[in-house]
Amino acid sequence: MNLRLRGKRALVTGSSSGIGEAIARLLAAEGVAVVVHGRNESRARAVAEAIRAKGGKAEVAPGDLTTDTGADAVATAAQEGGPIDILVNNAGVYGYLSWTEATAADWAQKYNINVIAGVRMIQRLVPQMRERHWGRVIQIGGASAQQPHALQPDYNATLAARHNLAVSLARELKDTGVTSNIVAPGVVLVEEVRATLTSLAPESGWGEAWEEIEPNATRAIVPNDVGRFARPEEIAAAVAYLASPVADYVSGATIRVDGGTSRSVF
């Protein structure tokens, strides 16, 4: 299927590894000129170089989005090669704090990193999209935004905020040609998650080989209809669809890519 993305430019925040890297790589493969972002410049450059080695177009805009100054620098660098058509707000942190462990400062820090940082980029890039009458804003949310669990309350709340602001933005962008949507993954098998699960496996009785660990850990942590964790490329595929002209009629929507972890009719 031709997503008709060739010639577009995208900034994917937090794309120096994990889900963001997979999104950047797939968009580049679809002909998008991708701006790779991360706080670690060397890692961001490595991703960009790997994309270019496969014939894709990639630039780098490193920086810290948790301050206005840092966001200004990233937005300026991202637009050096031309205006941004697609903004994917992926950068964020999660952690494993419980209600008794998470302090007010932890809540505030998570909100700044996971929510306000994305708002900063929206404020800096969406006005130009409106002027050009075309653009895409995609928030990477999560299943626990709608069905939170006891662990990670500060993180779960930030996901809910991401979902909420995306729908509010969609209403704001009515009739502009710019859309705002959400991709909501379940647990994604990035390197850090795999390492954590492998370390927990012996004491949890999940087995020794990964072929045993994954289905057992899935049943214990995020039971779903597929029986495994998501791959970053599967999240990237949903983002690519929403980023494309093919999705012109999709507004304020949540695409859940969680294997059926979220169990609701609507």
C-alpha cells in the first residue's frame, strides 16, 4: 500500500532508541525526511546514519525538551532543512514507582517530561502546519491511560493526559487540514523491557529461555489475546498510517496496538 508520504518531513521525539527509532526508520523507508531527536547526540546521530545507509533521508535535532530553551533549540534545528509536516511526540520516561514511593516531585517531573515537553513542540510546530493547511500530530499514549493499574500511578496519569490533550487538539484543529491522533501501545519489547523481564524470570518462575519467558511474563503482567509483547515495528506501522494522507478522515482517534490488553467494547 502506498501511504503517499514521500516528500514529507517528520520530527520524531525520543527517536534515538526503542519505539521512536522504529518509527523514524519506518517513516524514512516510506520516503519521509526524518529528524531524529534525543538527548544523547551521539545515539541520535547513529540512528540517522543507519537510516541514510539504507538510502533514507535523516537529520538530527538533539536536545532537552523539558525546558523552553531546549525546546526552542530542537524546533529550530528540526526546521533547518524545511518545515515539519509530521510531529510524533514519543519522548518520555516511565519508571516503576508505586503509590507509596512516588513523591509529589516525581509526579511533577513525569508530567513535565511526558506531557509538557510534547506541548512545547506542538506550540512551536503546529502553527506552521496550520498555515500550510496540512499536518499530522501523533501522541504515543498507552493502554494504561484508559485502564490504569496500581503500579506507576504517576506514569499512568501522564498517559491519560497525552490522550486527553490529543483529542482537545483535534477539536482545535477543525477544518485546518491538520489532524491530531493517538497510538496506544501495550508493553513494547524494547531492549530495556526484555532485560528487565529476563532478570525477573528466575524468581518469577517464567523459565530460562526467552521462548518460555515471553508467554509466561505476558500472562503474568499484561494478559492479552496474542500472548506476547508488542514489537516496536508494530507501533511504528500504526504511526505511519496516521501520519499519511490515507488517514485524512481520522481525527481525535486512538489506535490501540496492545494485543487486546485493553478490554472494552468502545
